[in-house]
Amino acid sequence: MNREAAMEKERSWTTHKELEFIEYLAAKRDAVALLSGYLTGMRGRTDFGDMDPNQVLRYARDRLAARRRRTA
């Protein structure tokens, strides 16, 4: 792998990094709005990098449902 490809791989968004980001959103006071917006934005996303979009979407939906239950 050349240096440029290695640097690109380092910057690539992975499933793990995306799940960490979703967890960060879920920890915020306005998590319901943030996670809802995240899921809306994911509908138009076409480049998922090195992440598994199904796993990421499922996790985001689960976190949103959990936060909605906490605020109900």
C-alpha cells in the first residue's frame, strides 16, 4: 500500500467510529433531535466509507428509541 492510500485508510470512517459518534449524540441533552436529524441525513448518504450502514442505522434507531423512552 502506498503512502497516500495508507493515509486515506487512516482517515476512513469505520463502523466503530460511527457508533462512537452516535453514542456521543445519544449522550446529549437534545439527543432525540440530534439522532432524528442523523437518521434523516443518512437517508441521502451514498458513501459509507468502511462502515456497515445496516449496523449503524440499527444502532442509531435503537439509541433513539431508548432516549425517547427516557423522556416519556
